[in-house]
Amino acid sequence: MSTGRPRTACIQLRKKYFKPVDDKRLQAADTLKSLIRFDRVNLSDDSKMVFLKGLGIIFCCNLLIYFALASKRRVEQHFFSNLLPGGYLFLGHSESRYKVDDNFRLVHFPGTTGYLKPPWDMVRANHD
């Protein structure tokens, strides 16, 4: 359940994937919940991070602000490796990716920004 209201989400998607808790909060509908997995992971533990493959979306809010640049780079490389091509990374509004890497593509959404892992052909072209 989120205390934030996804005001910018399209009404049809909101009706399909969320149900109201009260007039300010929404909760994921059961059809969406079955697709969601929550994990607690020590982001500094490389041995755990390598096993989180095949993710479509990652929300990491207000954690990386506490990491040194080298640690941020390592964690974001794990995020990039673990996301499926076409997957998204969402960070907290106070987090900066300055000097981290250029693997992700910045994508603007109404009210927020995300970072896209490009499709396979674009990923290969950037690393060849």
C-alpha cells in the first residue's frame, strides 16, 4: 500500500490495477499483487545481488544517497544486470546518478522520471 496517490496514472490503469483504500490512498489489486515480489537485500552484498535476475522494475528509494560513488556504481551495475531489457529503475527524488554510469536511458513520466534498460540490441551496440 502506498501513502502517495498516483495522480498522474491514467484512470483506466488505475481502475484495472489498483483499488481505493480511502480517498487518498490506493492498494495494488490482486491481479497486480501476483506479479510483485518484495525482497530485502543488502545492496553491498555482491553474492546476494547476483541472484536477483529477470526483474522488470526496481524501486530503490532513498538508499543510494548514503553510498559512496564507487558503491553506487557497483549497485547500479547490479541493477542493470538484473533488469530485463526494457525494464525500469526508479530512484528516490533526492538521489543523483551524477558520475555513476550511462547504461540507463532517462525517461520522463508525468510527475516522475525513471531509467530504462534499453532493449538487447541497443545494450549490445553500446558495449561493443
